[in-house]
Amino acid sequence: MVFQDFVFYFKLGWEHIVSLDALDHQLFILALVAIYSYTNIRQVLILVTAFTIGHSATLLLSVLDIIRFDSKWVEFLIPCSIVITAVSNLFKRNFSSKSLRINYFLALGFGLIHGMGFANSIRMMLAKDQNIGWGLFGFNLGLEAGQIFMVLIILLITFIIFNYTKIKRLSWVLFISAAVFSLALKMALERLPF
């Protein structure tokens, strides 16, 4: 029974990132990863783990009914976090490890916001479940696996672009960040909570 719960929640976490309905998460991952190249895989994996930690903390606090948030505001704040991340990328000209450290804090902080978005949905499911710990663990592991899968696809694309085209890294970052900014801004305007 515990294993079945784990697999169920793992799949739920995976789909939370890779399904066609997960555009907000996919855009956020794309915005986070756009400034990195395939040579920075270690930093990127730490980055997505920071996001998962923030996401997990919010889920745990919500499932334990310690915090609750108005879903209209959360649904608005999620694309706002993507907009901020994309705008942050647009002003970067130096891609050294030191200059990119702020991204870890963005990932962690915005992971908290993104976790709130799903917390309302999963709270009832997990609250009824007798294996809350295994459910949360499975979900978060699935979330992390989905993010790593998305990151590997993005880094593979950057590898191809940087090695087989004449597109420069700065041009790539500006193009991707501007595109993500546009889509996320549209989402934010559609989700205005007032």
C-alpha cells in the first residue's frame, strides 16, 4: 500500500511539471535555465533543487494546515514570479557563477509561491491519506525528476544551438527571456485577482 501511494504521488509530481497543463512551471524552468549553458549542469541541478525545496516547504505547511492562501492571489503571483525571473535575465551580461548566485534565492523563493498554487489541490488528497510522509516524498521526488527531465531537454537544445549555429549566448538569453516574459505577462494579466 505504501509503495502504491508513493508511485501515485510520484506520477502526480512528474505530471505537475511535464504535462501540457504545466505551462507556468515549464516557463519558470525555462526562464531559470535560459542563462546557463550545458557546461553548467551542476549549477542548474542545484538551482532546480532549490526550487523543489521551496515548493516542498509550502506543500508541507499547507497539508499540515499551518498556512493557507487565497488561490486567486497565488494564481496571479505564479506568472509574476516568471515575469521577474525573465526580466532579471534581460539585464544580465555577465554569466559567471558569482553573478548568477541570486538565481538560487529566486528559485527558492519562487518555489514557495509555486508550491502554494498546487497546495490547495493536493491538501485534501494528502490529508485523507494515512501515509502523508510517503505521499509528500513521492510527489516531491516526481517533481524533481520532472524538472531534471525538462532541464536536460533545455540544456541539450543549448548544446545544439551553441555548437551548431552562430547564435551567441547573450542573444539566446535575450530571445528566450523576452519570449517567456511576454507569455508570463499575458498569464498574469489574465489572472488579475481583482
